[in-house]
Amino acid sequence: MFNGINSIEDRWVVAANAGSRRHKKCIGRLALYLLPLIALLVAWSVNPYVEYVLNLVLIYVLVTVGFNVILGNTGQLAFASVVFFGVGAYTTSILIYHLHWPFWVTIIPAGVVSCLFAIAMSAPALRGVRSFYLAMLTLAFVELMRWIYVNAESLTLGSGGISLSAPTLFGYTLDTEFKKFAFFLAIVVILVKATSNLLRSRIGRAFMAVRDNELAAAGVGISAAQYVVLGFGWGGFVIGIAGSLYAGHVQLVSPDAFSVTELILHFAMVIVGGIGSLAGSVLGAAVLSTIPEAAQQWPGVAELFLGGAIMIVLLFVPRGLISLLDRHVPILRDRYHGGD
């Protein structure tokens, strides 16, 4: 009799706990859906300089999301994000400056060209180049691309860069920071959602299988080469779109913007936010993309802060800042584990 009562009580406790978890998850999902609206309201209520910084945050969210797919989800130590970022920015700039295309028409081509560069850069990984060797190879490619930006003057206008006018959307000029923010936010929401769906799909699970153990993945019929190429391609596409938005935002694309220092910023965003975490990518970009702007009047402080942030996170919070939140917000935990 008492066993029956205890059993019923246990069932009620289990059901209550399950209901509480579902309730928290629903609240978390509702909060995620409301974030774009909240972001719009915040951008509308602040001054133009803060709006300018918020636009940079949106751009770096895409950079970090794309870089994390390559680095965190497929496990490829390829420091090529700044290459894809620069290729996307220069593709948009060249199409606008030389061919007089509208800004909005150049966004997808910028992503596609960066995707093709990313697929080409996955070739060393397919040939078995891994770990620090792949990292050094991609770092060398960063400097090679900067040399091309400087010396291909007929296309890139050399070290002075390409100056652009205000971006347009269907003939409508985005001449204020808030107008650009609304447009950029729509693109970011679409690409982050698409990446989330990708990571929750069979392809995303294959990415993580390749990351964790290529031999075991091959044993269950997963082609590491195929998914490495897919990971590079999607990451390059997303980062290329970010580069296109960057060109439309700053309206001056020059080689100095795509240096190793910029790469360190990208890497710091991934590590500080949470490697392999979609929510961590957004968090890392939001936290660290504001540092260079805030530290402009103190040369060298931004680099010092980024280096210190990476060291502190690696030593004390190796899963990134998102690990401090995901235990309390189940919807973030799902993103951290890549959609398990």
C-alpha cells in the first residue's frame, strides 16, 4: 500500500519536474522570438553612434556564427574567417564601384564567392592537413589575400581601399543607422535560424560526429570529406554575407580591415562566447564587438583585453560564457550542444 502511494507520489514529482522543464523551455523560446523586436526598440531609442555599434554587433554575429560552424561544429582549426570576411566585403565593393550594382543585389553574390573560397580552402583538410598545420596554412592565406588587396589596384584600388555611397534597398537609400539596423537584423535572423536548423538536422549531427571522431564517423557511413566541405562552404557563405554588410555599413573597404588583428577578434568571440555554441556565437559577438569601439582612444587596449579574455575563459570557463547561462535556460543548452 505504502509502496503504491510512494509510486504515485514519485510519478507526480516526475510529471511536475517535466512540466517545469517544458514551461522554462517555452518561456525561453518565446524570449528568443521576442529578441529581434526588443533589439529594434533598443536601436530606435538610442543615439546614432550607439546604432552604429549595434550594426557592427549584428555583422559580427554572422562572422562568429559562420566561424563557429567551421571551428566548433566541424572541428577544423582553420583560421580563415577573415579571408571570407574580406572576400565578401570586396565582392560587394567591386560590384558596386565597377559595375554599379545596387547594394542589396550584391549580398548573395558576396556570400557565394566567399563560399567558393571556403570550399577551395577546405582542400588541405581533405588531404589530411589538420590541427596546427591547417591553422598555419590558413594564417598564411590571410596574409596572401591582404597582399592581393593591396596590389590588385585595378580591382581593389590598392591600399587606399574602395569608398562607397550609402547602401540602397530596392532603390530606397539606407541613409540612417536605424534603417541599416532594421535591414541587417532581418538578414541576421534569417541566417542564424537557417544555421540553427542546419545544426539540428542530420547534417549538423554529422558535423559533430566528424569533429568528435572521424574514424568512428566513417565506421557508420559518414563521409568526413563531404561534411568538412559542407561545413567550410556554409561557414564561408555566412561570413561572406557579413563582409557584404560590413562594406555597406562602413562604406570604406581597405586591406587594413582584414588583418591578423581582425582574425584575433573573430577567434576571441568564438572562444569567449562558447565554441560549438550557436547562442554562444551571438553572445560572444555582442560582448566583444563593442570593445574595439570603446577602446579607440587607448591604442593597444583592445588587443590586450581580447588576449586577456581568451586566457581567462580558457582557464576558468573553458566552455565559454554561454555555459554560465545554459544551465538555467534550457533553450540555450540545446544550442550549445549543437542541436542534440
